[in-house]
Amino acid sequence: MHIAFPVNEDQGLDSPVHNHFGTANYFLIVAAEGGAVQTVSNADLGHAHGQCQPMAALGGHSVDAIVVGNIGAGALKKIQAGGIRAYRGVEGTVSENLSLIKTGKLPEFMMAQTCSGHDCRH
């Protein structure tokens, strides 16, 4: 399983998970088994509100899941339509959230939990 984590600073597994999918500078794509980490620049960073293209943001890299603090409804629909699961991350590092997802302790995002803007703070 490959999991994407939006981050603003690439500090490897010690990177804090960014609060919003569409405004992250980078995505760390982590192989849950083996722990290989790849850093991808957000190729859709300058999008207009409501126009997030999650697959473009990931630069064409294939992932099975994303872990993020917040995400817009449009982006969530596109991610789910692509067969990608979206998990609601907790404040903390990629490593901490990776541990939680591996143990089944991160809930999947529900549409009612999505943001209505880039400054959303749930």
C-alpha cells in the first residue's frame, strides 16, 4: 500500500502532516511495507478554490490512500472516484499518522467533514 501525506516541509517521516490537501507544497508517498519514501512536489499548488485536481497534484504517482487533516468536497470526490481512500489525519508527523493508519486507528473521511475553503481548520 502506498500512502500520500501532504506536507509543507520535507523532513522525511518527521515531516508534520499539512492541514489541507490542496495547499501542501509536497506529498510524501510512503510504502506502508518497507517504508520507502518518495517526495513529490504539488503539481496543482496554484489552483483556484474549488478547482483542486488531486491526481494532477500527485504528479501522476499512483497511491492507494491519502492521510490529511482537511480536504475539500470536490477533491474528496475525485480521490474516491479514483479508487483512493482518504483518511483523516491527526496533528503530528507522517510517522505518527503512518503508525495510526497501520493499526486501523485513523477514520476515513466522510463528505460531511470536508472543508469549504483553503483556510479551513477543523
